[in-house]
Amino acid sequence: MGCSSCVNKITQAIHAHDPEAIVKIALDSGKVKVESEDPAHVLCNIITNLGYRIQD
């Protein structure tokens, strides 16, 4: 992930499921931090369905 378009895409997708979620994305490292009522596996599925990989 290397651009603000990627950040917007992920943020919008997560907010579609949880409008109150707090999404923080570091472009340099590609790390995504989400504070949400949704379970982690739901958030991971949202991100992978957009074509991004999840690493532990």
C-alpha cells in the first residue's frame, strides 16, 4: 500500500461496516490499525476482499 487512494479505499470499506470505526494507516509501513466493534476476522476479510494481504 503506497498511496492515499489505498488509504481511502480501505477506510471507506471499513466505515461501510462500522461508521464509528477509527482507522489509522501508516503508508510507510503499510500497517493498518482499527478500533471497531467488529471482530478482527471481519475487518481482515474487508481488507483482503479489496486485494490487500494481511500479515500477523
